[in-house]
Amino acid sequence: VGPNGAGKSTLFSIILGEEEADSGQVMKERNVVFGYLPQESAPVGEETVLELATAISPEFAKLRRIILAWDSDHQVAPDHVEEIHDDAHNRFHELGGYQLDAKAKQILSGLGFREKDFDRKARELSGGWVMRAHLARLLVQEPDLLLLDEPTNHLDLEALIWFQEYLTTYPGAIVVISHDREFLNHIISGIVEIRSSKLNRYRGNYDEFLIQRAAAEEQLLAAYKNQQRDIARLQEFADRFGAKASKASQAQSKLKQIERMEKIEAPVNDESRIGFSFPQPLRSGQRVIKLENIHQAYGANVVYRGMDFTAERDQRIVLVGPNGAGKSTLLKILAGVLEPQSGLRTLGHNVKAGYYSQYRVEMLQESRSVFDEASDTPARVSEQFIRTLLGSFLFRGDDIYKKISVLSGGEKSRLALVKLLLDPPNLLLMDEPTTHLDMASIDALVGALKQFQGTLVFISHDVYFIRALSGHVVHVNAGQLT
């Protein structure tokens, strides 16, 4: 764990040999197999979802292609066709290939794939589902060491619960980067915190780590203060009596005492904390928004048929359900970003909607600076106010002149939040707002949303975030809201 930019993903790159450390050694046991799930953009080719999930080695993939080619239309080279097929079949059986299919299907189902998806081309999937398929492949492979970089980012709540239960009985070692504290509390037995370029190790889950770290910081601060008092006392003696011949040797002795001390570093004053609150918005009417008889489809895929939804002033509503059920579609209709094919959307008196999503993050202008993008707001605010707000979100000093193209995912998410705050709504619609945020940023967002005096409708798979904020849960599945 550690703040965005602390070096968590870099540490993974060094372990994997993708990046060379400036100094030091990476020692790896012989014959140890590593499995790595990156945070984004794992590659796919022409394989099906099931083929991807069972492609645990190049040999497996080749054997499967030979067998499938023979079984489908005999597109194997004409010479020794049967011999090639038989050899491939025997080797596949010897390696447990047929049992592997059953295992892969079980894991794919747990991660939310339907049986009809197994034979679908992986390249047809969205980025989030591709990452799930790669995660399934790693679980099928069972490497000795799993390296998982934000593995829960693309999972819905049901898949997340299945995944964390599965990991509790995983036979190998697991090293995970995650900002999901409930997930960490469930699966881990130790924490390594990256802070100020140092690694600090703690035993226990995330909640236990917070207690231990607070105690360690308190002890370190007390020891530092004691040592500083000792240094000040010795230095004062040397300064007072250093010029006196009778005391000169004692003064020198005190200075040497200071030199010989093993200095305790000043505890890090963690100023990189986001601090913000939502400006108090205009009070809306009691009924904030109403959807009536909404119909929405994408081609032959009917998402909603006659759907109704109502939100009232000050409600906190979380939308949960499997990926693809229509949660984001519902939020876009509520925000007015998506016009429903039929049905009525009615905003209440004095209602102003604000919409936050990864789509909005992606709409940031890459060629602009942070400050220029933040300044592009309909709100009439001063340059100083914009600078202050950016500073609250850790864009300080020259950071405000950075191009958006060089920002991390977390920095872009924070900038999108800044833009939302510059034009405060009283109906706040948020689609997975914790994605790409670190723990401190999530805590700050939770604190601000608790104080928000308006209506909140959000989508999240972060159990901690949901528990902290939701007053009403709406389950979205198969076009139904319950």
C-alpha cells in the first residue's frame, strides 16, 4: 500500500525484471513461476474466452489449437494427420487439459462470465472483461507467486465476493496492490507500506496495520523529540562553555556525543492529504428526479423495458448488480448524458445534476495543463480559488502546469473531481468514483460526501465506500430495479 506515485507498480516491474533497479539485487528461487495481472491493458488475440483462460503455457495453447482444428474441420497439415492429432490428444490428457477446461469454466463463472461467453472471441470484450479473462487464466494456472495490481478495479460486487473467497484457499503466495480495504482485510496476512521511498512491513490485515502504524508513529515522534531535547542540551553546553579554557574539553566532548548519536529522522509530516468539502448547493425540491416508463436497448440487447426510478432530496442511493446489467446506463440517463429511446425524465424544482465517471475522466483535454482544464468551468470563480482547490487535491506548485497527458489515472480522477466541485450540483451522480484513487483520497472523498447536503446516487463495488455512504440499495439486474 501507499499513495499514488509512491512506487508500488514500479516495485512489481523490478520483481518481474521489466525494470532494472539502480542498485541492489533481485534474488529469485529456481523454478518459481510468477503470474502477473497488470492494472490495465492486457493483450488479446483471436482466442476465445475459454482458450484465453486455459492458455497457461505456450504448449497448452498449441495442443488445444491442434485438437480443435482436427475436431472442427481437419485443417491440420495432410501428412500424418491422425498421428499429430493423437500425439496432441495424449499430451493434452497427460497434462490434465480436460480437467483444466472444467476448472476454467468454474473460475470464469465465478468472475461473472456466462456459459455463452466461453466461445466468444476475447477481442470482442470490453477492457474490463478482458482483464477478468486474464485474471481467470492466472487462477487456472496457479503460479507460485501471484502479483496482482489493483485486481478488483474491473469486478462487480458479486464477482469481487467470489474472488476474495477463492483467494483465501489459494495454494501459492500472493502480493497485491489494492485500494480496497475490505478486500485487503479479507485476504491478506501482512502489509508492506511504501512511504518516503522506504518499505515498512507490518503483520495482520489493513485495519490492524492502521493501528500498528499509528502506534509506531507515536513512538517514533516521542523518541525524536527526546533526542532533539538531548541534542539541544548538549549543544547549549558547547555553545556556552566552548570559549572557556577550563571547559573547552568538556564542550568538545558534548559535540562529539552529538556526532556519535544515531540520529532519528524527523517523522514524515504527511501533508499529502486531500482536504476538501462540497460547497453547500442550492436546496432542491423534495422530489429530485423521476424516470417513468424508460425503454433503452443497444441493438438487440434490451437493457430496460418500462423502467421507473425516483430519487428524493438528501437520499443516498447505491446501484449494485452484475457488470452489464445497466447500472451505468441508468446513471447516464439520470445525468441527461444519454437520451432514453422512450420514456420520461423529470428533474425537480431547483435541481442541478453533476455527473462523475471514468467517461468524464477520459473527456479531459490531454493537451491542456491541469490549471487550464480546471479553469474551463461555467462557474464564476477567481484564479486564486481554482489554485486553492487544486492544492487541496495535491496539485501544488508547478504541478498545475503539467499536461494532462502525463498524469496518472489517480491524478486525472482527482482533476475530474475538482471540475465537479467548481460547479457544485445538488444531485450528485457518481460511477465508480474510487477507481484509481488511493486510500487517503478515498477517505477524503467519503468525508466530503458525508457532509454533502444534496442527493447522491452512485455505483461502486468498494464495500467500505458503500457501507460508509449508502442509505438505500437498488439492485439492478435483467432490466429490473429492486
